[in-house]
Amino acid sequence: MSFFEVFDPAFKSFVMGNAPVKNLAGGFDWTEGPVWFGDANCLLFSDIPNNRIMRWSPGAGVSTYRQPSNFANGHTRDREGRLVSCEHGTRRVTRTELDGSITVIADSYDGKRLNSPNDVVVKSDGTIWFSDPHYGIMTNYEGYKSEQELPCNVYRVDPSDGSIEAVLTDFNCPNGLAFSPDESKLYVADTGRMFGSDPQHIRAFDVDASGKLTGGNVFHVISPGCADGFRLDTDGNIWSSAADGVHCISPNGVLLGKILVPELVSNVCFGGRAKHQLFITATTGIYAVTLNRKGAVLP
Ligand code: MG
């Protein structure tokens, strides 16, 4: 079988026809939030319903990195290489310091508790941007069922003074988010309440030098499935979760091709020796495929 579906000839040069989509590990309940630590040669990812963060490394396989994880979901690294995590259970975003201690980045806005931070990115100026839909407090499956106190916004935190600002307030449910490699664009998915006619698209915002956002038109509609999580390569192509695998979307919003994955995909990240591998979290498993592309990620 082929692991790829090509819609644009350009996509043929992005993939290698003989590179498999490999299942690296399985037996989880809902994997999410992959993040690559090149200096430790390992991948961290969440197994949200089992309240744990797992570690996978080539040769060594899978071990538990943190349990309980406060039902952690999305992760990223800041510019100093520290782990930044969204936690449903504690309704907060945290940073894991190099000595292992935990610093709370944000847990409230305007005197009210956040919903359940979902996905997070760090800009080169150190500011931390995260989505706060209510998925993690809707049931006890991926957190603790609780009352929603705030709309589902996107926030920016400046860790130098702890200030938090609601930068996007017109979403149904913001989810995956990522900057373009030159940080002139911020892409944010709206995945709705996961019912029928709710939006399943990615919006694109222009980012000015001060970090202010303008625009926000629908950039691409994901089908089938939703943009739960995505990351970009160094040429600005978006590699996004979808129901049938990973969709590769050009900087113009055109679907170029798909990586077919046998389970529902939640998120992706680039990593590996040359940042040329795409790690994929998909329901009960994690997968990887080597691409002829390089991710816009830290060393
Ligand atoms: Mg997500």
C-alpha cells in the first residue's frame, strides 16, 4: 500500500515513496501533544485519559515521563529549551524548569479560571501563546468535569512580567496553533463543539512587529476531521491532523497531499536527527515518517 496521497506534484518531492509510516508504540487511550527534545534524543507526548506524559526514544522505546500529569495535553519548548505544557486537570499552563520544578505560567484571566488549555507555542520573543477551549472540563475522561468560567479564547502571556492578554476572542473553540517560520503569520484552528455544523477550519492572522494580530480569514477547511494540532516545515507548509491522516497544506491554503495513518490523528511534531521526521500522535498509537522536509523547530 502507499502511505501517501498526492494532490499536487510538489508533494511528491516532500515525501519518499519507500519511507514507511511506522507505528512506534501503542496501547494508549488518546495520545496528544508531541514535542521533540533533540538534545535528549527523545519525544515526549501525552496520553491524556491515563493522566501521563510518556517518553519515546530510538532504541529504548517508551517509558513514563510524568504521572500524574494533571491530564496534560499540548506541549512545546521555549527558547531556552524548557518544556511548556497545557494541563486540563489543573486548568493551567506550566513550565518545567531544568531542575524539574514546575512554574505556573497562567491559570486564570480576569479573575476567572481558565477552561482547559489545549495547545501552546512560544514566539521567539519568549511570549507564550495558548488556546483554551473547554474540551478538558466537559467530561471526566480527559480531566475533571467542571463549570466553564471563561469563553474559549486564545491567550498570550509575557513570562517576563506574567501579564496575560486575551488576543483572540471570536472563536467557537480554538485548538491547534502555530506561527509561520518568519512569525509573520499565526495559524489557529477552530474545531467547534465537535457537533455537526460547527467550524472545522484553520484561520490565518497577520502578526506585526509588536505581536498584534490582524486579519483572521478562514485559511483552509479541514475535511475529514479537524485541525486538532499542526506544525510547519521551514518552507511554511502546514502539516495538520485530520481524520484520515496528516494533511499537508501549502502557505496559500491548498491541500498538497496526505500521509495516511490508520488511526485518528490528533497532532504532529518534527524531530529526529535532521528534524526531518514527522512524529504523529494518533489515538492509541504514535507513528513516525521520514520526510524530505525539515521542521521549523528548535535544535
Ligand atoms: Mg489540540
